[in-house]
Amino acid sequence: MTTHTTAPGTPETPDTPDSNAPAATGLIGLPATVGRALATGGGALAVVSAFLAWTWTAEFPGDLTVYGYPGGLQVLVLIGGLFTTLFGLASYGVKGLKVLTPGNADSALKLAALGTFATAWYTVIAISAKLGGVVNLEPGGYLVALATLVALLGALALPFQRPEPDPADPDDTGWEAFRHRARQKRANFKAAFAAEPPAPGRTLPAWAEILVITGVMALGLLVFTYGIGTEYDELFIGFLLTAGFGFAALAKAGLVARISAITTRHRTVTMTGAFVAAAAFPFTQSDDQYATIGVYILIFATVALGLNIVVGLAGLLDLGYVAFLGVGAYTAALVSGSPSSPLHVHWPFWASALLGAVVAMIFGVLIGAPTLRLRGDYLAIVTLGFGEIFRITVLNMDGTSGPDVTNGSNGISSIPNLNILGFDFGQEHQLLGTTIGRFANYFLLMLLITLVVVVVFRRSSDSRIGRAWIAIREDETAALAMGINGFRVKLIAFALGACLAGLAGSVQAHVTYTVTPEQYQFAHVVPPNSAFLLAAVVLGGMGTISGPLVGASLLYLIPAKLQFLGDYQLFAFGVALVLLMRFRPEGLIPNRRRQLEFHEDTAAPAVLSKAGA
Amino acid sequence: MTTDTTTKDTAPGTTPGETVLDARGVTMRFGGLTAVRDVNLTVNSGEIVGLIGPNGAGKTTFFNCLTGLYVPTEGEVRYKGTVLPPKSFKVTAAGIARTFQNIRLFANMTVLENVLVGRHTRTKEGLWSALLRGPGFHKAEAASRARAMELLAFVGLDAKAEHLARNLPYGEQRKLEIARALASEPGLLLLDEPTAGMNPQETRATEELVFAIRDQGIAVLVIEHDMRFIFNLCDRVAVLVQGQKLIEGDSATVQGDERVVAAYLGEPFEDAPGDEEAAEVEAAEAQADAVPGKENRKETDR
């Protein structure tokens, strides 16, 4: 009988060594001082290497062959290296740089190094793949790869506070133990990049804060203009890498929190600044090429923002929203004086825009009245159905299957350009010393519409009716018991959303020359469609103003810029959406309310300031 | 057979004040199941009335009939003489506010916003007013905020006005629910188990709060399981058992009634509660004397 030898005490003994004492070490076993020096030095070296030639031939786009003059992707690496160096120096505690990192300098350094590494290695690999082998790299290419790798390794060696490890259950099966270890590793990895929100900064004088806002807006315009103007796929991917990691690094450094604190103190100034920056965009362009993208982004973003009232505030999942854009566009097209419109009238813009909005609103009420008695998924399905009904109805009103109104699948074409007070939108104009082309004209007009929608959103959300919407979204039964006429309030949200979409549609008809039923599908490759609109809202952040604007910009730019995605575009989009919902369910720019909702565990501020909505 | 219970209705009508709530013959059927059968209940102004009964007795169903969440199959509910409309938001507008058994706050709104939502029926500002932001809008908004802060101070939550409702501790969530209900300026407040899950101190605080609400001239109808709480608080208590009203009267009457005790302690409740049961009890007692080992039964019968 040897049973007693497997005494219960034995499994405990191997665990006891210092494994559960959280030591402040890095992910990589290098001394912290060496790591910091390597990261900072690597960053500086990356800056230097951006001035060298990376390849011998100009066949790789961007001409990376010139010494002393960085081009294309080199500029991005240069910026990344600069950030890495600055954060590195700041983490040493250099006096003037402390202001850069009110949060966690080490985490910011890690992300900056990671971003630089990703951009540089992507470039090097892209060069090798495109030109056929690493022989095509010049010494500068090797140097930048080495420098960014060193910077990354150095940054990863920086110490961080490891989370308290969960004790393992000794009864775990092998698979459970493996999962436990994996979980532990993931927690460790997350902790390596964690940064607690910075302490609230001191309040600067008002003029200085406004200056900061101006600077941020200018920077935003610069980044956006650069992104929209990227000429080839590689540069755009590099741009996304640098911008994404750069933003994350700034967030970890605490700068984003600081700036959002400033912007919430000056909301009107921020809004004005943002619109001035957006209005300045066409003036930075030498031709109309990118203003085209700009105006389509604006249309998309404006409609998404209108949808955000319905989905984000009132919580009504509308899968047929694009139909209202279509109603507005068709209405405006019918009265635009287009030769293919059966109504041979030519209304001025203000009248057709108003008519488009009103007709869309009427459709909103007509569709909303029967469907809004449904809740949740049922409402989604019914609105999806109505969206398709709109498209098919329009398709059939071609004179053979139905009355001749919309010209069927040919749509209403050659819609004339707008002419407001003698300002012909189809012509080029000289404004402030730059040439403003057709799309730039429409861009500025569309910006006005966006401004209207933003103001409507802001004002309605912060009022009795907005609170009623949010209450309905939170708990419909309780909201009814508080005396809110749920149906009426929801119908107002639905009609308002439809009205704003119709307004945007009345401009869209003129921008695109032609309206066809195919533009207003549920899912389509070209953005303004119901699925993409909803995705823009969810991706950007429900219930916020800037969320759908950012979401729409990304969703439009990425497919427009990455031609090679081609057939896999929807697939990539789906994967990205799944990943986003897994790791950041509150969206890119979260409503603070929602952030608290989805991340209860994190130490979120319990107090929601008035600006939270 | 509810004949004998209706006779007792008239007994405690001593409290002064007009009738605020008058439920007559309320019956609620769900298919074949009769959840509430022919219940009569009146609440007078300045009165706190308790509604008790074992689990599943139909208290919450009756409550839902009063608040328009359910439309009673038979019978009618009058509030200050007018029949209540069958929509819960119209009932609130008429002047009946309620809280919920399981807290239903707007979890992701702030404490202040929750109370402001409660003000919905007493404010008029629509979408146009919100968009145009005239002077009337700002005035109404400021007045609403002032009133909401007043109510928060009344329940003792004014310091936490900007907190998210979900972050409040349980007892304070209950208080906030009451403040939110009071924001609609009700004439009658229905509290559905306001002390569920509270510790004794919190229960006492709630008691004080309900008295303070009564002192403002608001009639209160409370469902509760905590007997000490209900008998301390209420001017009148009605007992609901298996969907029927068993008895109604002041605390002493109800506490002393053996049918109530029987209903609570699980004695099989017969259709005819009066004499027949008494006879049965007596028979049981007699038997218990003869047969040892049935003491527990005797004990419950007292």
C-alpha cells in the first residue's frame, strides 16, 4: 500500500518561489537603463536613417533613393522616430518635454517604438517584395530596419507594473492550465502598455487654451489632408500604421485626455475650429481630385450623424436608413430641371432642399408609424424590409412596370449643377488666391449641411426630448412609467433622422449628377448604404458627434485608397468590425457614458461631467 | 365569495381627505389564469396604505393594473374621480407615479438626468424649442433643474447629482427611483417593495422618507414583505391572497387576523375562508390533543 505517498501537500511546493511577487520588469530581459537608452537611441537613429537612401531604384513609389531628402514612407518613419526620441527623452525626465507626457511616458514610448517599427519594417518588406528580394535595399534600408528593431526591443525592456497573477487551480486539466497561462500572458502584455489617465492638468488662460485647440485643429487638418492625398497603397497603409500607433501613443502619454479636457471647456470654440479646419481643406488642394473624396466623405458622414440620432440616442436599430437619403435625392432630382425628370420644373436650391427634407420626413413618419410599435430585432428587420421596398419601388416606377416617375434603373440623369445667387457650382472659382473646383464648391455647401446636422444633434440631445430618447433606449418600460409617450418620442427621432438624411440627399443628387436605385442598397461596395452607415456609427461611437464623422471618414477612405483589397473589401471590413467589437465595443470615439457601460472593471471616473453626452 | 371582505372595507374609512384612488372590482386574467380577482381598494389623500400578501398573490399584477401597464380584464380604476387611461404614460401624466420591484433606473444617465426624465410630463418643451433655444427653453430647463435638485436634496442625493445612476449603492438607487417618481408631481405614489434588499438602517431611513412624502400631501400605496416596516408605516393594510383581497384594516386588525397568519405560514387556503376554516382549525386542534406529534400544526393555528 503506497497510496499515502501521494500526499496532498506535494502539489503546493513547486508554486512557492517568487513567481507571484509582481516584479517591475520589462517584457524582455534587458536592464531598464539599457532598454531606455536603446529605445531613445534607436528612435534617433531611425530619424537619421530616414535621410538616407533605402533602395536603389525609383521603381518603388515615393522615390526613396535620395540622400538627404526623405520622401514618401520615409517621412512617416521620420515622424515615428521623432516621436520615439521625444517620448524617450521625456521618460528620462528632461525638463521641457515633461509636458508631452502627463500620463505614462514609458507606455507612450513603447507604442511609438512599435509604430515606427511597424511602418519601417512594412516599408522594407514592401520594397523587397515589390522589387524582388532584399538585394534591392540600400544601406539606409538595413539601417532603418535595425534602428527601429533596436528601439522596439529597448522599449519592450522597460519595466512595468505586472498585474497580480491569479493562482492556478492545481486540479486543472492540461487544456485549462494552458488557457490559464495564456490569460496570464495576455494580462501581462496588456499591462505592459497600460497607462492610467493623467491627473487633470492646470487650467491655462483662455487664450492659450484656444490656441491649443487651434493647433490641434490645424494638426488634424494636416493629418487628414495627408491621408486623403496619399498617392499609392503602400503610403496609405504606412499612413494608417503611423497614425494609428501615433494616436495610441498620444493617448497613453495622456495628451489626448488633456486636449479633450480643454475642448470640453470650450465646446463652441472647438466646433467652430473644427469647421474652419474642414472648410480650409479645399484651399489646401491644388486640384479637384481629393475634394471629390472629401465631398463624398462629408455626405456619408452627415447621413451617418443623422442615423446616430436614431440609433445612438433613441436606440432604434434602423437598417433601411439609406432609403431616406434616396427619398431626398430623388425628390431634389425631380425638381432640379433634369431633362429625364418627368416634372419639368427647376426649383431653386433652397426650395428643393427643403422639399427633399420634408418629403423624407413624411416618409419617415409613414414608415415609422407602423413599425415603431416593434422593439429591438423586429424593428431592425422591418426597417431593412422597408429600405428594400423603397429601392424596388423606385426601380419599378419606370413607365412599364408602374407609373413613369423615376426612370427605373436608368435613374434621373444629367442633373444640372446648383446655382445659388449666381454662384455656379459647376464652374471653377478663384477664392482667396486658390482655384476652387466643382467638387470643392459642393464640399463647402455640404459642410454647411453637416454643420446644420451637428447643431441639430447637439441641441436635441441636450434637451427634454433628447433625455426622453436616451431614457427610452435605456429602459422603455421605465420610460413609459415616467410619463414619456414612447411611440411619439420615437417617431420624432425617426422623422428627424429621415429629415436630415433627406437634406443631405438633396445635395448628393447634384454632386453625383445622376440618381439611380443602385445607390441606395442595404449593402454595397460604395459607402453610403445602410450597412456602412450603421457601421460608421458603431465604429465611430454611438451617441457622439465626432464618432460617426471619424467612422465615416475611415470607412470611405480605406476602400477608396486600398485598391488592392478589391473583392476582399467586404470581407476585410467584416473582420475589422468583429475585431473592433471584441476589443473596443464602445467605438473609436466613445461616448463617456458607453465607455463606462462596457468597461466596468477599469477605474473609470464615477462622475460624468455635463459634457459627457 | 368575497362577501365578508367587502363588508370590512368600510370600517377604517376614518382618515380625512378625499378619495385619490378608487379601484373597483379589478380582475386580471391571463388566459385561463386569474391573477387578480375582484379586488376593491381605495386610497385617500394623506394616507399610507400597505398591500401585503405571500409571493405570487398578485400584488405586482394589481399594481400594474393601477399604473396602466396592464388593462384590467374587468373592473375599473379611478384616480380622483376619472377612470384611468389604459397607457402607462397617461397614468403618470394623470398623477400616479410608481417605482419598480427590481430597480429600473436609467443606468447610464446621471442621477440628475434621471430625475429630469421624471419631469417629462410636467414640462412642455418639444423638439422645435430644443432646436431654436429661445428664452423659454432656457427658462424651462433651469426651472426643471432647480426642481430636480430640490428633489435630490429631499432624498439626500444632491451631492451625487453628476454620478452615473449605475454607480450608486443599492439603497441610494432606491432613493433615486423615489425621487424620479416624485419628479412627475404625483398625487399618489406607488412603491413596489421599496425596502427589498435593504439593511435595517436603510429600511428605517426609507420609512422616514415615506412619512416625509406623506407629509407633502401625497398618498402612498406600498407593497412590501417586511412586516415591521409595513405595520409601522401604514394607516391601513390590505392583504391579497391568491389574487383575492382577504382583509383590509389598520395594522392591529390585520396582524390579529388568523386567516392572514394562515395564508403567510402556508396553511392550505380554502375558497371559503370564514367559518369553514375555523371549524377545520378547531377540529385539527381537537385531533392534535389526542394524537401527539402534531404540535407544529397546532402552533401555526395558535
